[in-house]
Amino acid sequence: MHDAPPPLRTDGAALVAQIRAGDRHAFERLFREMYAPVVAFAARYVGDPRAEELAQELFFDLWQKREQWELRGSVRAYLFTAARNRALNVRRRDAVEHDWADEEGADSVRHLHAPPPRPDELLDTTERTATVASALAALPERARLAMHLRWRDELSYAEIADVLGITVKSVENSLARSLKALRARVESLG
């Protein structure tokens, strides 16, 4: 008949020394005795599902860094303090993420964070720009100038007529012919 191991003395330096030396049995006993209380304590800060994860990470990190474990006071106080600190970090991170999500969702901020163009979109834009530039270059000089004045410089038909010294009707006809020629050229190149 095996005697059950005595309950851990969670205030002793001997337990810490055993765990620091790599004694898995001592660590397992600590885990079995303190896991549920640490989860219950952390749940007060972060809720049930996250408290379990927090406690698991706490014990995992404790085992991983056991050689550096310095204890001042009781093991129980150490574990609760570590759980509280981790829970407060989770709450701070959640608050920052919540604030960020609120700001990102605001109309005044959303336009500042336009997603970068995809490489295929950049290639399409570059090819389209080259095609249009080639088609514009094929137009007669006066028609090319009228197109630039209208769409690049955003001049009205009357202003273009003044600049080129022609009638408004001539500007209208020139732009209509130029657009038709551009469409045909772009379609043949594209």
C-alpha cells in the first residue's frame, strides 16, 4: 500500500531547490496542487477560458526558466503575483487592441490606411499607363495638346479654345475624334 505524498509546503525553499534542480515530480506536485487555485484567481481578471491559458503559460514558463527561479516569500504568493501580473498585461493588451480597432473603424482614420496595391494591380496600372501614353503619342500634336489641356490640366472647352486659338466647336470635335482614336488604339494594343 502506497502512502499518498504529503501536501506540498508551498512556502519552502526546499521545494524551489528541487524544482530548480529539475525534479519533475516536485514540479508535477506543485502543478497539481496549485493549478486550480491559480486558474480561479486569474479568472477574476480575465475570465474563465483565458485564465486556463494564462495558468498553463505561467507553469510552462516556470518550468522552462526553473534554473533562474528566485523566490522571495511563499510559492503560493509567487504564483498568485505572477498570475495577477500576466492577467493585467492581458487586460492592457486587450484595451490597446480595442482602442486600435475603434480608431481603425472610424471614418476619419480608415482612409489613412488604404491597403497597398497588389503586384498584379501595379502591373496592370503600369501597362495601362504605357498603352495610353503610346496611344496619345500617336495623335496629331494639336489633338494631343487638347487632350492634355482637358484631362491633365482640367481646362474647360472654352479655355482650351482660347489657349489653342480655335473655336469651342473645333475643340469638341477634336476631343471626340481623339477619344475615338485612343479607344481604337488602346483596344488594338490591349
